[in-house]
Amino acid sequence: MYDFYFGTKQEIEDNQEEFLIFVKRLLPRWINGIPDSECLAIYRVLKQIKSDKPVLVETGCGASTLAMFLYCALNNGKMFSWDTNGSKGFFLKSVISEAICRFLNVNIYDIWSFIGFDSTSKQVGIPVLNELGEKANFGFFDSWHTLDHLMKEINCFEQVVSNDFYIALDDAYYTKKSENYSYLNMIRKKLSLDPVQESPSNKCKPFYKEVDKYLTDKYSMVRKLVDSYKSEYKKDIFFNYFDSDRKAMGKLGMEEKEKLDHRFDVWVVKKE
């Protein structure tokens, strides 16, 4: 179903970004959650990694998985994805196998490990990279979208990182501390239930500010990158194509158009 022909392996290597968006646009909406401009920004950050065997981590999978997999397939890398929705991983395996692996002649199981469980679990979460003898170079965090959970994931990630590592966030403008009321109310709406009010104590500073302070307080060498997403997202056709869906999301507070500058943010950190 997803084995559309883009070109030869050499043509894919020569046109990596175009191929990435070609495959991304094959995805249905339920798993195509980030804009094209963000997907490309992730890919461009990955190309800055200085490692002959890069190791990537993501929490929450989707179009970001395509960017990370393509990079790994072309750069001798490995990646690990955590998502509690196992069907997302299984679906992406079929897309990647047919649309990418077949034409690049790579084995998906040599590159990608999908774990359908809590990313913060000591037994099967991010910390198991230590048991596997892997050091991560890059982490993309896109799971429960609360500060408490995000910081737990980052703390787990810090246990397995290399000396130089990247931290990237989706929906970095969110201000949910402990509960994601926007998501909860979306589910309640589908159940024909009234929304629940968010407590003022659930508010925090935007994630990008909280994470920036955490990193700069802890590490002496931290640099926030100037990513391509911020200069390109206003021209991204993704937003117009899914406009009806996004209007409904906006009513429930799941997307705030005026804050989209900080939908994606990324830092590079060097441990002392």
C-alpha cells in the first residue's frame, strides 16, 4: 500500500528532504501530527550530530519517526521510540518497511526498536539504553505534554546520553504542569461530557522556558539552536490542509495559533 516509487537509492540520497516529505504525506491524519516544516527541522538538526554511529530517542511516535528513521538508515544509526499506543508503532513499521526500507535496502529491525510502554519505566523505558550499551545523541519529546512528565523523560534521557547531546520538544509552548486538560477535555467531548475546569495550580511557564532554565542551570555549555521551523512554518501547507481539524483543536486548547513560533524548540548540550 505504501510502496510508492520515488526513485533509485541514489536519487533518494540526493534528495533526502524531498523524499522525507514525500513519505510523510502518505500518512493519514491520525499519525501525521507535526507540520512538514517541523519534520524537516528535526531532520536538519539530526544532520548536525557528530557521530559515526548515532543513537536517537523519541517519546511519542509519528511523522517524526520517519525523519529519524531516514537519517539513521543513511547514517549507520539506531533509534528507539516509546509510545503507549502500540498501534502507532505497528502502523509505522508497515509504512517504513514499504516506503523506505525496500528502496534503501535496509532492515527495519537493525535500525528501529519500538517499545509500546511508558518511556520513564526503569525496566523497559529510556534507562534500558544503559543495559543495551547505547549512548544517545538526540532526544525528541512528544508524549503526554505536561511539564512533570516531560521532566521525568528528560531526567531518564540524561542517564543515557553521550557527552554531546540534543534535546528537542514538540508543542514547546504548552503550560500544563501535571495534567493535560486540553487532551482530557477532547476525550470528554467525544463522550458527550462537560469539560472539566483546569486548576490555576496546573499552570507553569511554557515548556521551552522551563527546559531552557533547567539546562542552563545544570550545564555550563548549552546552546539553543536557531531552527528552520520558525522561519518556514508560516508558509507550511500542512496548516491549511488540516485547517478544519485544527480549528476544533483550537477550541479545546490543544493548539494556540498565536504561540506557534514555539511549537518546536531544540538545544545542544555538552557535558563537562
